[in-house]
Amino acid sequence: MTRQETVRRVVVDHVTVGVSDLEASRRFYVVVLAPLGLVERPGIAALPDEVEFGTPDAGDFAISTAYPVSAGLHVAFAAERRDQVDAFHAAALAAGASDNGAPGLRPEYSEHYYGAFVLDPDGYNIEAVCHAAPA
């Protein structure tokens, strides 16, 4: 079994990052994460300063004004197909992100690493990556 064929164990349960403007970041991530099949999830009353994203049954990523904006943050979201990476990048640019690396192969990371990078409203390096070989 090659590295790309192995079943990958999830090692991080969820991530919450501090943002300066919750509503602006919510609007950005709603658009940017849609091509990856991630949606805004219902709010939690105990966390009024937070917006959570993920699949309909699991919240894996959240933004919050309860945490400070950090320097040097990088979050990579998994994509199943390369066209999702392309759509993520296009959606991010349309939503006002700055390009930080156009979609393409990154063989310096691994043979089939296909990623795209953008900077979100707080300057975080946000990536979509697909590890699958082309069909």
C-alpha cells in the first residue's frame, strides 16, 4: 500500500482560531469552505463569540473573537479532488482573499500533493490540499 492509499487517522479533533471581525470572517469561510463540502454549523449557546464549520455531523474548524488574532497561523483543509482545490482558490479570491500560492503540484511535499494557498481577512495562510493521484 502506498502512502496515498493508506487510511489516514485524524489526529486533531478540532481547531479554533482567533479572528478580529467575526461576521467578516464568517462570510469569508462560508464561501471558501463550500467547495470542500464544509458548512457553517448551528451555533452553541455557550460559545456566542464563535462560528463553527465542518461536515453536517462534525465541527472541525471554528473562528472566534474570544481568542486573540495570532501571527503565523496556517490551516490546511483536506480536499478529495484537485478540482475542489481549484474551486477553493477561486472562491477565496472572489471573497477578497490574497493569493498566497496558486493551485498546483507541490512535489517538494510529496508526489501527488496538490494545493492552493490564500490569506484570509486576518492574514492567516489558509490552504486546500488534495493528496490523491489524478484520475
